[in-house]
Amino acid sequence: MPIVNRIADLHGEITAWRHDLHAHPELLYDVQRTAASVAEKLKDFGCDEVVPGLGRTGVVGVIHGRKGKSDKVIGLRADMDALPIEEATDLPYKSTVPGKMHACGHDGHTAMLLGAARYLAETRNFAGTAVVIFQPAEEGGAGGKAMLDDGMMERFGINEVYGMHNYPGMPLGQFGLRAGPLMAAADHLSIDIEGVGGHAARPQFSVDTVLVGAQIINNIQSVVSRNVDPLEAAVVSICLFQAGNTDNVIPQTAKLRGTARSLTPAVQDLLEKRLREVVEGTAKLHGAKVKFSYRRGYPVLKNHAAQTEFAASVAAGIAGKDKVNTALAPVMGAEDFSFMLNARPGAFIFVGNGDSAGLHHPAYNFNDDVIPIGTSYWVKLVETALPG
């Protein structure tokens, strides 16, 4: 596997950065320590410009090449935030913050892009400009959109943008991607039910919100199974059901919260329409009132064809062509890198994390053996996209 020699030499140092980030997780936009560490390192590396505070707490570094003249600008993005999960590992660098951990590998993503920034600032073996983007609030806060709203693409003249994420279960040393929809749109469901509370022994005088909520949960599953084309993809999950506070009172109110996932605008529209009809119809059938809200969140992540082919060729140069799956099945998880791909051409790629716990699991840990692979990918992407 042709890992860049200098990156191999930096493996231990990049790993130490990753372990420090892992031990000090921060959530959403509250990534002050992480962002400050990133900005300090970028300045130490000799980046031509370091700009903190984009998208509230995002950081951007600018590195100009020294080969020839080119106006082309390539953006490389990593995410910095952790998750509100209690870590369940015995790692020597486990989280020091109760209730927070890097359970999605953003510590590894940030460390790898920092390693690439150091190498690119040292060598500058390319023409044009590389822009390294460290964004907050990927885990539900739309930090990528916040950086776009602050004018990031225009300010730095970014022509193309690329992202990368680790993939538990994919063998170490392999990559996967596809052109077109790769990750789902993630929309938010909010259902507030009002019935008639009363004594548990006299249900005939009540409108039982627990029963209504249970019926709603059952009935909305028919939307995917009976309204969505079986050859299309959709997921509806109710993940929160709150009602009552004791065992002998039928509660007056209940609330449900969940998510709807889709890969095409047509299915997304169908989900919103049919879920509203089923929820409101079920509540009416039982004599309850309901407030239904469908809020659209992250859009579908769609890779651009030309940039996907290019990213795959770069990955093949690192791992070998047989280790790059260019027809990876779409996943129903969501990614706010989708906002950046809606703003500029680019591609998002997965890199194998080996046999590890899944993303968002309390025993998850980013595989440090991924570091030279992912960092080399970033370096070669810039040097190949911006030849002298």
C-alpha cells in the first residue's frame, strides 16, 4: 500500500493529536478547545491564512502551492464535534468528560486532516490552493451549513470540495463511495397528542394518549411498507415516547419524536404527506387532538459524477483499485457535508475502520491504523487535483 513516506513518519504524532481530542470531547458548536487546538496547529504548520470563527466555531486554513500558477482551489473538510454518549471503553485516552465521547470518529477525521495540512504546508508540491475546513456541529447542528452561510465558499474561492468518513465493518485499507445519492436526507418528526386524562380504572371516561400514541407508531410503519415503492429506500423511526408519570392515571398528553429518511425528493415529499395524513387520521379516529410537525433537516448527500470518479482514482492510488468499491450501497445515515456538495461539486468517500463497534456506540473507537491511509488520501487528492 503506497502510503506517503512522510505521513508514515508522522503517524505517531498524528495519533497523539487524535488521542488528545478523544480525551476532551465537545458537542455541537461548543468546540472551543478543539477549534483552538486546530487553529494553533495550523498556524504552527505555516498555513498562509488561518481563519477561526466561521460557522460560529469552525476553522479554515489556507495553503498555497508553489508549483506553477493556478487559480483552482480545493476544499477538504473534517468534522470536530463529539456525541452526548457515556463512553464504555477502558482506553488510556478515554473521555475525561462525563456523558460525552467521540463515538463517530470525528477525532480521527480532524487528526488526519491536520496531518495532511502539516504535510501540504511543508512540501507545497502542488499548484493552486488547498483549503482545509474544520467544521463544528455535524451531529445534528448543521455546522456545515453555518459555515456556508458565513460565505466560506465565496471568501476562499473554493471550486471543489471533498469529505471523508470512517466506516466500521469495512476492512482496513479499503475505500467505498458512489456517484449520486450516497447518504439519506434526515427529517424530524414531532407529534404532540392531547386526549382526556383520568383514572386508570375508568378508561371509558378518558381518551388514552398512550393507546393513541401506540396506534400512531404502528400505523405510520404502513407508510414505508405500503406507500413507498419497494425499489426505493425509506426509513421511519419513532425514537421517543413520553406519557404519564404513575401507574394509575391515564395521561392527558403524550409526545412522540422520530426521524424520516429518504434518498430522493419524491420519496421525501411522499413521507411528509402520508405521515401527516396517518397521524392526524389515527388521532381523530380515537377522539384525540394532535399537533404534527415535519421538519426537513440535512438534505440527501449526492456525490458529483466527475469528482467521484476522480476521488476513486486517488483512493485506488493509495489502496489499489481492487480495494475501492465505486458502487457502495447508499446508507440511510445523514451527513451535513450534503450542504457543501449542494454548493460546490465534490465527493464524499468512506474509509474502512476495520472490525470495530458501530458508529454512535459507547464502545466505538476510531482505528489509529486508518490514519496514514486517510491522511495520504488527502495529500494525494490535493497533489493530483492541483498538478504543477
